[in-house]
Amino acid sequence: MRIDLHAHTTASDGTETPSELPVRAKEAGLDVVAITDHDTTAGWDEAAAAADREGIGLVRGMEMSASCRGISSHILGYLFDPKHPAIVSHNSTVRDSRSTRLRTMADKLAADGLLTWDDVVEHTPAGATPGRPHLADTLVGLGVTASRDEAFATILSARGPYYVRYQSPDVTDAIATIAAAGGISVWAHPMARTRGGVVTWDDIGDAIDAGLDGLEIDHRDNASDDRDELRKIAQSRGILVTGSSDYHGSGKPNLLGENLTSPAVLERIAHKASLEVLRP
Ligand code: AMP
Ligand code: ZN
Ligand code: FE
Ligand code: FE
């Protein structure tokens, strides 16, 4: 069984639609793929219908934007109730803040003549959770930068003059929201040092104390010595270990199936989620 539990679509900042994802997953030889767009479940139904057609398994998930002492952190939620008020409220608050922030960043870029707001709207799929990748696509479309990667490394860098933050809940609150909605929480790419500052081992311990269910250890952004340390933590605290691609279509080099999660872990995720749903 080949299982990849982290992929994005045009419902957030991936470049392929939710109905294309299962087709690509099948081509990549996967048996199960998870749809985990940023702060939205809007792609679930379309992806589920396509997964049925392709005859592969779909895990319904989402990547929640969160923050840990000011450090941007992502928590994957799996198999939760998308209509739970805590989820609905998280998604609407974060997406509102992301929209305002996209406009502010666009205004700063427009002031320097790099793009216009109309250009940004053109490069942001309707209803998508807005993010820097849409600004990157705009800059690429206008020929200002050659790729998303170059845009992130230069103009859109978090250390650059155009960067603006957005509001997101504390990691422990994100974990509580997922649990309240009957889902399973996994800290995505916990040691992605190339993206900026990372959290401490103590922060991860605190998240486990707060109910974190697992760590996404096999991910290209975690270095090998960090993976060793993360595995020790997961082992000693008895939490789940996943591996996934973080596929964004052509928006990133990450390929479906480049990292995998074991069937035993997926079974534990599904079992635990069903128990959480039954909890009074
Ligand atoms: P944001 O949350 O809007 O600040 O944007 C972060 C998103 O951009 C994450 O989902 C990343 O997957 C994506 N991202 C970060 N770095 C890159 C890069 N170098 N190339 C393409 N996408 C990236
Ligand atoms: Zn993304
Ligand atoms: Fe992420
Ligand atoms: Fe992601």
C-alpha cells in the first residue's frame, strides 16, 4: 500500500483541481491520497467523487495555519467534522485575515510597480484560500520572476520588505479545534528550517501534552538529523509518525508519493478518529 497524506489543490495553493488530484495520485502509483488544503475543506466533495472514479482511497484532511510563539506552524487535521463550529470559525477567521493580508502585500508590491490588484485576482482561483503562492504566480505570469521558488527566495521572502503576517491560532488551540471536531492532528514538516525559524523540542513536547496525535517526519523539509530526533520523541511519547509529499502540483518540486505513510499508521488514524467521533 502506497499512502501519501499531504497534498494541495486549487482550493488553496496547489495548481491542480480537487478532481485532478486523485487522477495524479493514481498515475503516481498511490493507493491512498489525502487532500489537505490550507484552512478549507472546499475541495473534499469533488476530490471524493474523483477518487471513487479512479478507485483509490481519499483521506479528508486540511492543513491548519497556526502559530507557535510567533513562528508560523502548520497542523494537519484528518477525518474531522467539517461542519463543527470550531472548524468553521477557524477557517473563516484565518481566511479573512489571509485575504486582508494578500491585499496589503499586493498594495505594497503595486506601489513599487511590480503588479496590480487585478493581476493578483486573475492568478488566484475563485474561492481559493489566498496565500503568497498566488502572488508568486502573478509575478511569474508578469515575467517579473521565473518561478514560484524564485519569487519566494526574493520578492516574497518572509524577511523581505513586502512580507505581511496574518492572524492564526496558537498551535495548542489548533490541536484542540481538530480534536473537538473528532479529528486527528499531525504537526506538518515540524523542522522546516529552510522556511525560517523553527520551534524547539520543548514546543513539540508541549503540543503533545496538549493532545497532538502525530508528527510528519518523512517530509523533504525535515533534515535527516532532525528526523532522528523527531523519531525519538514520537517513540518515547507513543504518537504517530507519518511521511508525505506536500504536493502542490507544478507549484513546487514535491512529487506525489516521494514520502509515504505506513498502512498501520493510517489504520490507527482512522480508528482513533472514529473513536473521537463517538466521544460524548
Ligand atoms: P503563506 O502561508 O501565504 O505565507 O505561504 C506559504 C505557502 O507557500 C506554503 O503553503 C508553502 O507550501 C508555499 N511555499 C513556501 N515556499 C515556497 C517555494 N519556495 N515555492 C513554492 N511554494 C512555496
Ligand atoms: Zn501550500
Ligand atoms: Fe505547510
Ligand atoms: Fe502543505
